[in-house]
Amino acid sequence: MTTINLNSGATAAVLHEVDLADLPVIGAIPQDLNGVLVRNGPNPLRGHFKGNDVSDWWPEDAMLHGISLKQGRATNYRNRWVRTKRWADVYDFDASPTLLNTNPNVNVLYHAGEILALAEGGPPLAITTELETLGAARCHPGLANGMTAHPKVDPQTGELISFRADWKKPFLRYTVTDKKGMPSVDIDIEMSSASMMHDMAITATRSIFLDLNVGYDLSMLSRGHRMPLRWRDDHKAKLGIIPRNGGDVRWFEITPCFIQHVVNAYDADEATVVLDAVRYPRYFRLEEDGLRFEAAPLGVLWRYVIDLDSGAVLEKQLADICIELPRINEGRTGRPYRFLYAAEQPTNTEIRGVVRYELESGSIQRYRVPEGDSNSEPVFVARPTSSVEDDGWLLVCVYRHATDTSDLVILDGKNIESTPIATVPLPGRIPAGFHGAWLPKDC
Ligand SMILES: [Fe+2]
């Protein structure tokens, strides 16, 4: 596994919580872009990563960053560690008994009137747009035992579709939460082993699980790794498809791989499901010494076309671009779509650049980020008054190596190659994190 120095540059921890008002703006922030961009990621409470590979990076303590935009102004930036038991152990021991033992450092979700910071499998925590931690989710009682950090919201029904992968049998739990936050489906799904399932996909009628070649192996902990994960040559990679409201799962074998993030999925017709994802042919595969990981090939955009009648799965690479952290206009989640946006990965150690890919023509636009700098995932925000899929803005946090600071860059969703619509230079750094969400002003 290729390593980087986590304690310098874009990944290094921020040591203090700050509040800044009335930030400078280069260009013009759109008047109808009103809300808060919240980003989430690992930021060790003690200010220092213990090692330099992903198993040192991924599990560290959750820190949120929020940039508020209002009527053409960047009104505020603040950052906060999520208040958890881990936070209290370092900063406020007296608060420890009241705080939860979870680490929601992966993603942010707005659903059923509640903003949630999401963990990799652990319970989510409710937060505010000011990044205060409220505690356990109050409007989602069915999710208290934990959930994925990548649930999907059906843009038409408002349902929240989720799962919880477990180390113990039956290894998977599937849930659907209605638009008001109440559980409508909550069922166990039996799998042959504990797979690392980071993401899922939905169509208008079905949900899709990923039972792939990276799985849990607790012996990895005694081999010096903080996460019990490794590639399994002998595991049959499968896609599982279940009707939205529950029923039997049908499993479809595919070529060995790992998918960290899906792009989208949809029903092409009654008997055909399409799934697009960022696919790796190997990931977390151990070298012969059984201790270190091999360097993983870069992820590429991949399509699976599943014929439900015959059981056949067509697999094909869609584009010759190496990407991660894909996002779409979430109004198209689970539906046919034309555009995806993603961070570009020129090498194993860089997330640098943004691509916009048009699925019908295969055309690619690039927002280029200079060597030495790096960027977050691009978050697409649809223009509130428009139903055109790419009519909106792309919000990207770009780390500037020369100044050790970050900029919020606002790009035109239709043309990311043009000069940014606006840039908000911050006096500090938003570390390279995982995922974020745009919270419109009325949430
Ligand atoms: Fe993720």
C-alpha cells in the first residue's frame, strides 16, 4: 500500500476550533446559493496521526467544517470536532458519561428534518447547521444501532434506504425509513461472510448490495493494522438485488473487485438494472509477507448491466479516467441520469482535479488543480428553480500547498472548465476528508 505523510500537507490535523465571519470572496457567489456546505473527515483529537497508511487515517476522530453562503456573501466558516465519548476523553472528561461511543467521521445527511453526522457502521449523531452535536438521532429511531455512511434518499418518495454491515452472522441488516424518519423495513439478510460494504445503490424499485472481495479479518489487528480488512482471493464477488420494500435477495456473481463508492443505479426496464461505480480490480491485498498491503490500482468508472431474466451481468469500463468520490445531482438518485462529477486521481497518492463526465456522449470536462495542491470531493448543488440536471454549482474545497490553506471553489455545473464563479479563500486548512453535504438554508 502506498503511503503518504498524514501529518503534513492536506491531510494534517487542524488543532483548533475557530469561528470566522464575513469571509473575502473572489468573483460573485450566486444570490440563490444559500445554505451551508458541511464537510466531514478524520482529524485526530490529539493532533497527530499514529502512522501513514489508510488504516491510520480512516478511523480518526470526526471533525466537521461548515462554510455558510447567504445572498452572495460567505458569511461564516467554523469547524468543530463532533462531541463523542472519544472527544470527552481528551477535552471534557466530566461530559464523558453523557456522550456516545461512536465516531461519525464519514458523511453528513439531511433527512426528515434532522441533520446527521454518519459513521462507518456506528450510530449517527444529530448535529445543527452551526455544527453543534445534539446527540443520538431524535427523528430516526430505527437507526440507533448503526448504519452505513452512504444511505440513499429516494428523491421522489423521500425514503431513506440504508444497511448495516456486521462482523457477526447474518452479517447484513437492511432498512428503509419513511420520509418522516420512521422505519418501514428492517430485516436481516444472510450472507456467507462479513464483507466490507461501504456503499449501496438504489433504483426506483430495488436496492443493491455489494458483497465483494474485501472482507473483515480480525487477525489483521494482531498484524499491526487498525482496521480488520483485507482482500480475499477466494471470495466470490456478488451484487445483491432486493425489492425496495424487502423480499428475497438475488445474488449475481461478478468479476473479483472492490467498490468503495457507487455513482448511481437505475431500472433500465422491468428486467434490467444498471449500476455505475468506481471499481478497483484489487484493494487491501496483502503482500506475501502477510503484513503489508500491495499498492492498489487506481479506480475507474465501471458499469454493470444486470439481466434479471437470464441472470447475466455485463461488465464494462465506461471511461479512461481514474476517479474517486463521485457525486451526481441527487434529484436523479436511482433514476436514469446523464452527468457525474468526481475527484480525479492522477496517482495513488493524489486526489487532484475534478472531472465532469457526460454518460451519453462520453465527453469529459476537467477542472485542473495544480501539482502540489489537492481537492475534496465535488458536491453538486442544483439551482433551486431549475429541473435541468446539470444546472447548478459544484462546490469543491481545494488545498493550496504554498499557503497551507484551503479555498472553497464554486464551479458552474454545466462548464467546470470555465473560470470559477467564485472562490472563498480561507485563512486555514480544511483537511482532506471524506464526504460532505449541502444544507439549504431552510433545513
Ligand atoms: Fe465513502
